[in-house]
Amino acid sequence: MESFDFASAPGHLIRRAHQVSVALFMAEAQAHDITQVQFAILNALLDEPGLDQVSLAQRVALDAATSGSVIERLEGKGWLRRERASHDRRRRLLWITPAGEAVVAALQRPIGRSQTRLLAGLNPGEAAELLRLLRKLVASHTP
């Protein structure tokens, strides 16, 4: 029986690309003790302050349990605040704090560098095509 050509499997290559992406992000963001998911959440709250936890989780493509633990960590760092919605006490609304805004501002250039480094092995046309194909792949699997 032949072994499966795992090194050429799309899922394996995507996982490896993700590992590279995380390593580059962490190298640029190490001084700020933040993950890609935490950065995504803070950015989403910059764009839409007062978003509820469920909508936020959907916006950054996280399951409810994961988003809840990440939100707790961000709240513990003082980078976001939560409060119950006045019209529905079950809903928790979220806002980025000034401290959270400062972290996002400080990370703009470093994270931009990590994204540039991620695509550095591609020419501009290849980079654009990769991004187009990734968006298409994700969209084809998003309800």
C-alpha cells in the first residue's frame, strides 16, 4: 500500500501556511503579548463598538466558547470592557478601551510587516492571486 502524499495535500499546505503566518505575527507582536485572534477581536471592536459577543464571534469566525475565553483574557488585560445590554440582560456588549486602542495603534506597522513578510516569496501578481483564491476558498465553505 502506498502512503498518502501528505506534503502535497491542500489541508496540510494550508496548515503549514498558517504556522508560518502565526510565527511571523508573533515575532512582530512579541512585545505586546497578543495573539492573532485577540488582535482580530480588538480590530472588530474598533470598527463596530458595542457589538454583542455572539455577533463578534461570528465576525471573526470563532466558536462561542473560544471567543468567550479570549474576551475574558482581553478584559483581564484592560483592553476591552463588557456590559449587559439594557434591552436584553442575556446579551453582553463589548467596547475596546483606550488601552486596547493604544495596543492596536502600536501594532499597525509591526503587523503590516508580518503580512508583507508572509507574502515576500511571491511577486505582486501571485500575492493578489493567492489572496483572491483564499477569499474564494473561505467563501465557498462559509454558510
